[in-house]
Amino acid sequence: MTNGSLDFEKPLYELEKRIAELRQFTSEKDIDFSAEIRSLEEKAESLRQQIYSNLTSWQRVLLARHPRRPLSLDYIDRIFDDFIELHGDRNYRDDKAIVGGIGLLDGRPVTVIGEQKGKDTKENIARSFGWPYPEGYRKALRLMKQAEKFRRPVVTFIDTAGAFPGLEAEERGQAEAIARNLFEMAQLEVPIVCVVIGEGGSGGALAIGVGDRVYMLENSVYSVISPEGCAAILWHDAELKAQAADALKLTAADLLKLGVIHGIIPEPIGGAHRDYDEAARRVKEVVVRSLAELSTLPVDELKAQRYAHYRKLGHVVRPPKSTPGEMDTR
Amino acid sequence: MPSFSDLFRAKPRYITVKPPRPEEKKPRDIPDGLWLKCENCEALLYKKEIERNLRVCPNCGFHYKVSARERIEQLADPDSFREFAADLASGNPIDFPNYQEKLAAAQEKTGLREGVVTGEARMDGYPLILAAMDFGFIGGSMGSVVGEKVTLAIERAAEVRRPLVIVATSGGARMQEGILSLMQMAKTAAALGKLAGQRVPYFAVLANPCTAGVMASFASLGDVIIAEPGAVVAFAGPRVIAQTVREKLPPGAHRSEFMLEHGFVDLIVDRRELRRTLTQLFALHGVTREVSQ
């Protein structure tokens, strides 16, 4: 990996590097390369279109996990003013794999919660690589209940490979913490908008992902299991991850088609990591619009609509004259 | 399989027979044939005896897995069970490779259309809504239909105001339905919110094993959570932990006793006492007996 580029991006990155070199040459040596630059730029543009309009599911997984992909705090910094981070679950400790706090969204207070990976090894260790522990989910819930109390809407950013799977997490009730959040988020009396910004790793993602509107960034993924895990279980070979990524239907387009999410937020071409500001601007636009719509709804209607969304999810084959409650006559 | 409680158990009263050679590990189902050797204490047992004993080893108390139908037979009063939503079936919503074959094989093996059986029943005269999962059906995994049937059961309990008992045993969300399986966690948890609003009690019974997506949704949300002895009860099972974080686990971690100790299970109840405990809980929650027809 050079400049943090992924294998499939390399030709483009190399081309861009040559253009930059020619530009520098032009200014330093005063030789006119403008024709060459123009032709290379055209080539780069068509290559860009070619690469990014035909991404495979696995390539999107790689983009979602891109080492330079903007993380929750990158979005929080750009979207909210006067953000104050609040810490701890008031029970065990502060889990840095989840950040949360209060900020102003166009002047209105909002509670913000995000799963947070690290930018480097040291930060990743402090944040357990963005794998939350139960106390992370409990902190998130505490902040959501606080938001409910003060009638602030909640915005969550989802970006985790999954809830931490380890002995300590078990001892402190990882399953209970996730279940509790699903239960409480389904009933929370303020609007919730969730955005999958990177990896939506199974229950660990869903635990802050039950909302009135759920969006995915174009190159984010959201899945019941990682492609590697799926391939290992099904085909006993984690290397078949690309096939598993296809089979799992984990892209934003897949989830929109399945009715799980409400919309896709397009990324700057080449991915959100190419332009943090523009990516954040697009996320903000969608969050602002959603909250404007949701804030007009009475609480009961808000909750009823949220329930109805989750209630209908799933694919069930009903024989023609089936009615629930019918006796089994087999 | 040695567990903490084994330390306090009397020596087996039966003659134990050592296998002539180390055999491959057998599944923890009861194999065919008249006799079997207990997987746990190695006592040689008459198969009928184990069945009569609710599939608990009469010698060591080891709890074998129980199918959904058999569980309902064990818990419901004779002829009181009225199944609903029996004809809901799974499609292949994300065209997952070989899913239909897998479903067909599971149906063939279990005689069930899907991995959970739900209905109305009476238990010692107490009316209830009863759901029993079947681990034999693709590892008790929760896809759309399991999620839908559990949700319908919860909604029915809220509607008719009868206590809800769910016997949960599952490896988690069903991979073959992708994200739709994950969403069943949210769906069932949301429905339980409605049930709680109606103040109708929900008793979760965790049977071996109960892990991942099911444990991280409705199975952890009982007003009272009962686990069977020695059951694996966890978010991430021992194998997942070994693979992902390469942690070594102390013996007995992930079992009911461990979860009881750490405060995530209300009580551990021997299967032979389960009916009695549940009916006691019904009475304590003000449920009244119905007169048998």
C-alpha cells in the first residue's frame, strides 16, 4: 500500500502522481507541459469513472475499511459546533471505542454518538480498534436517555468491525448491552438518525443503529457477519471473502433494495477519504434534512413509524390462505 | 465435559465403560439405538430412560438438547398447545448460494418448516404464549421467519395479555439471509418494548447453546431469565473468541453458571423443575389458572 491506496486504485494514484510531477516540472523548469497534463487528466478522469462506478462488493469492503477513511470524530468536528465529549457509562469505565457528546447542528443542540476507530496503532489500542465493549454501548444508551430527557435528537455514526468478542466483554454482558440498546432505541421519544460511515459490523453496529432514518455512505458496508467470517464458516476458507462479500449483499445499494436503509449518501469520487470536508458536508445535509422532517412528528407518530419500519423487515413466504393464529392442521 | 459443578457431584453409580479406542467426537444429540453412553459421565443408559427423564442424564444430570416439539410436549399441558403461524416459510431473499438446499435438509431432518414453533398453550392450567426454538434447524439460527414468528408470539401475548415463555437455543442470526437476519434482532426487541408497555411478563429460558444474535436480542430481555444447567450462554462463543482475539478461556466461561455469577441470568433451573418454576413465576405475576375444557 502506497499513500494508503488500495490495489485496485493504484493505476489511478500513479497517474495522479505523474500529473503532479509534470505540474511541478512546469513551474520549476518553465517548460510547457499543458497539453500532456490535459491528456493525462482526461485519462485519469475516465479511469476514475471506470474504477469507481464498477466497484465490487469486496472493493467496497476495502474502501469502508480504508486506513485513511474519515472516522466518527472527523465528521463530528466538521458537522457540529461547540461539541463537548462526555465520557463513561457511570458503571464500569469509559470505553473509547464509542465517543459521544452534545453539539450544535446549525445552532440546535443534538446528542451525537459514534463508533471510533484509531488513526494509528497507539490510538487503535486505546480504542480497542473500534470494537466496543458493553460499557461503550451502555455509555451510548446513557447519552440517548439524557437526550430524551432534554428533548434533543440523537445522531449516531456507525463504524465498527463488531462488538468486542472476548472474555471481559462476556463477563460484563455484551449480549445484554446490545439487546438493551435495541429495546430502548426502539422506544426512545426523540428522533434518531443513524449513518453508517464505514463498517457496519453486525450486532455491534445495530446496537447504536436503530433509528427513524438509517443512511449509508456510498462505500460503507453493513452485514450480519464479516465476509471473512462467512467464508470461514461456509467454505472453511477465509480467502473466499470476495465471494462471501457478494453473497452477503452488504453494500449500500443492496440494503436500500432490501428496505433496510432509507437512503445512500454519495461520496466524493474515489471515496470519502479523498475529501473529508465534502463527505462531511453531504452527511450533514442529509442529517439536517432528516431531523427537519422528523421534528414535525408528534412523539407517538414518530415511535409508530419507527416500529413499523422494523416490523416489516424480513422476507416471509406466506401460503395464500395463511392467517396468523390459524391452527396447525398437519 | 468437566464443569465446575462436577466437583461436587457424587461418583457415577453406573459402571463406566472406556471406549476401546479414541473415537471421533460425536454430536451431542442422542444417537439411535436402544442404549447409549452419556456424553458427560459415560454411564451406559437405556435410551428410553433418558427420554422419560426429559433428556436429562439420570446419572449425572447432563442436559441433552431437546427439539422444539419435544420441548412443547414437556412444558405444555397435554393437548393444550395450539400452534400459530405454522405455515410461514423462508424464501431466499438474497439468493444465497445453497440456502434452499440447506432449508430443505433442515426441514427433512426436523420435520419443521422453520426453526421455531409458536403457539398458545396451558401449563398446569396457566394460559400462556409459548415459543420453542429448535437447534436442529440450521443451528437454531434466526432468519426472517424465526424473527417474524417470535414477533408474532410477542404481539399475541400483548394482545391476549398472557405471559410469554420463549425457550431460546440458537447459534445466532442466520447468515444466509444476510442483513435481514440482523434486523430480526431489532424487530423482536422492538416488539418486546410493546409487551413491556402492556405489563405482560416475559420469561426467557436459555437452553444449550444460546449465543450471538439471539442472545443479543430477545433472549437477554426477559423479565426473568432462566438458564438450563451447563448451557453455553454467550454473545461470542468460545470458538469465535479463540479465532478473533486469541484469548484463552478459563474452564466454565460462557456457561450458565458463569452468566449467573456475573449477573446476567436470574436463575439456573434443572429441566425437571422447569415447569414447576415457570408456573410458580406465573402465580407470582398474578396470572390465574384457566379451567380445563
